[in-house]
Amino acid sequence: MNLKKIAEHKLKDLFNIIKIFFYKDYFVLYKGLKKNDLLIFDDIFPHPISGFRLEEFTFLLNCLKKSKIVVLPTAYRFINTPVVEHKKHIKEFESQFKLKNKVKLRKGFLNINAKVFYCVFLHNISRNLSWLEKHKIPFIFTLYPGGGFELEESKSDNELKKVCESPMFRKVIVTQQITYDYLLKKNICKAESIKFIFGCVVPQISMIKDLVNKKSYLINKKTFDICFCAAKYTPTGKDKGYDVFIEFAKMIALRYDFVKFHIIGGFSESDIDVSDIENKTKFYGYQNFEALGGIYQTMDVLVSPNKAFKLGKGGFDGFPLGTVVEAALNGVVVLIADELKQNSLFIQNEDLIIIDSTSESIMKHIVELIENPQKLYGISQKGRQKFREIYSNEIQMSPRITLIKSEIAKK
């Protein structure tokens, strides 16, 4: 390299350093002498609303002492949380889990030297790909539905191929059979590069909850309480079936005066007219997973009539949603749509109830539960037990940590 080129590079480095002091959010990545075994990245951690991230990333940070997580909280705006709350959430996390200095903001000088990099969702691995390749850091990621991953969409396919063809790509964890099959069908990566773990990580405190105070229809309350829980991504929530739920609620309210409706998440009275049932309906807004558990223990049924391909042509949800899992672990009977036939473990009418995403289908099944309370109680008990088996850390986290540790051992 000639002297002119050297001078140009030195000036560029100096300019980058100067920018750190003038631009609050500017950052410089470098490989320092201190090397972590695992470097995690996320865009919302440690927001208390995301229970699965709190469980998975905390588990990894505890298992691997030489580890840290870098966060750029861009997703806070999607759940209507001011980004200034992020620092408060970090302090609360560090205090609760005794993991001080494990969470780093992506700003200023940032040492990214690590044996393995890990993140969840396509958009998160894509945004970090260039520097992972530049600094030659191997990576593993979990490909959950959403987060930029869509079926039969060229933009998503191209991103996936770019990621999985990277020389630093080591393994992708998938949580749905449809995702596994899709990666093979599209020749995005080979079977030996895919680890299939059905479901998602769940806060383990939900597994050991004492349901002695659980409220159930006709046992210790006269009302039949039905809830809907979802984030808001479209004006009327068509992707989550919120419009269908409200249509159903208005129908059944005409038949039973003891039925109550509970809306948790991003929706409010202004999204769809609920004036006909306003005296029977309560809106909670977004809730962290601990508060959510308390609400669920007053519910009889959760309805999740979500629809595929409403949030973009190829957008779809995993089965079942995390909010559904938390409900079942709190003894709530879940009614859930499964348009893409992703269910392979749960038994219909024993562990849960699979519905069509229509008000008529929901009505049929809810009426049956109201008229036959013993069925309600039976599914509540069996469903909770099945969900506890599938979502234990032994099933969910053990294969994840084994995979990551095996890659670390190669370095």
C-alpha cells in the first residue's frame, strides 16, 4: 500500500473517531484483545414484554461466563415504548439477574471479538452480516417466523441465501416444520446446517406457578372470561384476527350476558367500534410476561384467530404464539387457528382447540365449552401439562446451548 493510501486510511480512521464525540449514536466496532465465547445481538432486550428473549438470553449469559449481549433498541417503537426506557430496563435486568456489565449498547467503541455470534430473526442477522464477515466471526441464528422472514418473497429469499451462503454461517435453528421444509425446498441451505427445535423458549417461572388462585367459570366465578392477546401491526389487526374476534364477541354477547372480553396488547377502543359491548370489554394495553400471568389466571379461554399472509404476502406466525403458550401454562384453554397445518404435537380437544379464523368457528367452540364446563376444565389441565413438557428448558434450551458450545469448542 503506497503512502497516499495509508494517509487516506489514517484520515478515515481519525474522522470516525471524531464522529463518536459529535454523533451520540455513532459507533465503531473493533476486535480487542479480550475475546468472548459468545456475542449476542438484539433490538429489544431486555424489555420485560419479551419473555422468550429474557429467558433465552439470560440462560445463555449465565451458562457462558465469557459472554455479552449488544443491544440497539430500535424495536421499542413497535410496542409504543419510549426508547429512553431502555436504560431503565437494563438496570432492572442487571439487578434482578445479577448480570452486571453483560448488556452493552451499540454505541461508541465496541469490542466485538468473539468465538461465536448469535441472534434471533432474519432482520437481526442481516443487519450484522457485513461486519461478521469482515472480522471473520462465525455465527448461528434462530429463524423465527416474522422479523423479515416471509414465504415465497424474493426479498426474504435473497436475504436468507446471502446469510446462509456466508463463509461465517454455521447453523440456523428453526422452530416450525414449514420453515425447515422451506429452506430445503428453496435450496437455501443443506439439512445438516439446520437444527429443528419446535416451539420457542418460555420463562421457566411459568412452569412452576401455583394456580391455587386460578379463577374458573362456575367453580369460583360466575362470568365466562375470554381474552385476546396480540401486538398491533395493522390498523384493525387482521393478521392477528382481532377483527374476527370482535365480530365473534358481538355475536356471543347477544346470547350470554355473563360473558366478558379482555383485550391485551396493542389494540384499543379506537381501532374497531366496540360500543355494542363496551360494558363487557376491558383493554389492558401491552403487559410484561409477569403481569400477563396474573391476568391469565382470571381467564377461562384465550382466542387466537391469527391469519397468514396478511402482514405482507408471505408473512406468517409461528404455531402456537408465545402469548398462547403463556396462557396455557396459566391454565387457560386456548383456541387457535392453524391455517398452515403447523401443529404436530398437540391433540385436538385434549391439549387445545384448533379453530378456523372465523367468528362462526369461534362461536361454535366457545358455546360448547360454556354448555359443557367439564370439557373446559379437562382441556385446561391436560393442555397445561402438555405445554409444560414441550416448553421446558430441557427441551428448548439444552439443544441450543449444546449447539453453541460445540461451535465455541472449534475455536
